[in-house]
Amino acid sequence: MEGDAPAAVSPLGLVERRILGVLVEKARTVPDTYPLSLNALVVGCNQKSNRDPLMELQEIEIQDCLEGLIRKKLVARVVGGRVERWRHQLYEVYALDKKEIAVLAELLLRGPQTEGELRLRASRMEPIEDLETLRGVLHRLIERNLAVALAPLERRGAQVTHGFHAPEEVEALRQRGGAGGSETDSPRPEPRSSPGAVEELRQRVATLEQQVADLTSRLDAMTHRAV
């Protein structure tokens, strides 16, 4: 809330980050199946598109992490109905708007990214019109420690990541290449080169794969209700 101190941001484990990212993603892209059952959450965490790293998690691993996230007040159990379901509480804890939560979810799902990559990917959940709009979202997240710039955002190729890393992880990410390329005096324009077009095509394919997976999940849910 305006005037309130921002909620503290504590490091989360890799599986906890994946769970939160999936819950936000599915709430935005397939609201008909949200909150998610444990089975749907397992499928979402192990999904092959829009994920880095790829995972092969078991129900017991996710269940254990859900209990930890409940204690941290980041996830809530939804009771009622035949199947226990789960929802995130990032709106309540951090008072995020739709663009902020879409950007944060993409960082949780994929880790460090350049601004161009992040704008394209987050726009599947919430439209982000241009890099200037994204830059404003990132500055708000960085001010609240929910995102971390691995190099000055004005630097070409600079990456940003979420704020749930442990300090040593952030340092390792910076050493591994977060600094990007040469610094420029003004914000870099949105890439329009051939490599940028290839990346955009890859993201469109990934988005289509995501839509197919989401439609399949929705059909399965409808079939289950009809039985």
C-alpha cells in the first residue's frame, strides 16, 4: 500500500521460485483452471516451454515446498471441492500491479534476461507496449528489492533477475555475464536486427506451445468435471 514499508524479500529455493512463477503464469493465462491442483502444478513446473532450467519434479518435492511457502505467506491453500488447490499471494504481500507481476513471474520462470527478452516474454501475460514501459516497471521492482539489475540498465545486453536469489547467487550471476556488453550514453533501442527477429519467432513458437498446453489442461479439467 502507498506509504507502507515494502515487505521484506527473503531468498527462495529454486523449486519455490518455480512454483510461484507457475501459479502467477496460470492465473494470468488460464484463469479457468486457477487456483491449481497439485497435479496441475506438477505439470506446470515440469513444462518444457517457457522454463529455464527444465525440471522433472515429483509431487512430494512440490508438496514440501508448498508447505514452506504457506509459512512464508506467499502461497495459500484453497479448501472446498473434491481437489485441494493452491494460489499465490504475491498481490497481497507485495501490492503488485498486473505488469509488475507478469515481469516478476517471467523472471521466476526463466531467471536472468535482457530487457528485450523480458518484454517479449512477459507480454504473453500482460501487454508491455515498449522498452520504456518495461524500464519503468523494472525500476519499481528494483526499488523494492523484487528485481536486481546485474548491470546498469543503460548498458547494452545488461540482464535483470528476480530478487529472491541469495546474495552469493547474485554475485555468481554477475560474474557469469550479467554485465552485458559496452555501455551506451542513452537507453538502447529495441532490437530490430535479424537475431532479434529470430528470438521473436522463437518466443511466438513458445507462446503457441504454452497455449496448446493450457488448452489441453482446460480440456482435461472440463472432462474431469463431466465424469
